[in-house]
Amino acid sequence: MANDLDLLVTWGREFCAILPDNDEATGQDAYEAFYEAFGREPEVSVFRAMGDTEFADLAAAAREVLEDPAVTADQMRQAVRRTIALSEAA
């Protein structure tokens, strides 16, 4: 369970860090965007399997959750890559 919590905390932190112009984004928003895009909780295996379509879907969900049209697939790609790297380092 601790690993699941660590992943959720890391994902939330990296999601917020990649959106510096949106100071209202929270870790809960990261979870909600992921769940809205994929209908499941974040998992490292899902992050690793993501491709262009999934990053676009995640960005669309994040735009909806945050009500921020500026969120891009590239930002989501960066947040996911950082989350994977940090989860592997732990």
C-alpha cells in the first residue's frame, strides 16, 4: 500500500510542478484527470505503456478537470516521465 501511496503522491506533485502557470492545481486534480482519462487509478505499468493517444487523452481530461485550456499533451508526457523516473529511483 505504501508504494501505491508513494506513486500517487509523486504523480500529484509532478503533475502540479509541470503546470507552473496553474497555481490552483492539486494532487487530487492529477488523480481525477488520470481516472477520467482511463477509468482506473494510476499505476507505473500504465504510465510506462502510454503513447501519444494516451497523453492526448490525459491532457484533455486535465484541461476539463482544471478548466484550463492551456494544458498540453507534452506537459502530461513530462509529468509522467518524471513520475516514472522518481518511482524507479525509490
